[in-house]
Amino acid sequence: RRPRIGGDGRDGTGTVPLGEASESYEVDVLDAPGGAVVRTIAGLVSPTAVYTAADQTADFGAPQALVHVAVYQLSAAAGRGFPATASL
């Protein structure tokens, strides 16, 4: 997670203060790195998500060897903010 208020993560503890009333995330599944969104996984209250083989088959026609995602930490002040991207 990224701090919005009161921290930069360099204190050596590995955690940063949330600075929000609640912790929530959204994950966009992309058709390629930086590509079009094929699915948004919303309503996440922890930094974990499940994207099943059945979901992948519905989105791509078959389970994928590599899935491209953009992860957003939601904020009351900043909305979705800037994404962290990965290919998993």
C-alpha cells in the first residue's frame, strides 16, 4: 500500500500508515501490458485478489500463462490514484 498522509515507507518497518478511513483496492486485468481493461475486480478490502481460471477463460477464451494487471489503492481524496502494474 502507498501512504497518502504521514509516511514514506523508509522507516525500515516495511509498513506505511494508511492515511485513509478504510483500506480498499481495485484491480484492472489488461489484455496486454498497458492495454485495454478486460475486467475490473472491485470491492477489495485487502491487497489481495483472486482471478480464477474460469474468469480467465471467460475473458480470454482459455486460462493464461501470464496476466497483466493494474492495481489501484482507492482514496476518498484522490480516487483511484496512480496504478502499480505487473505481469503475473
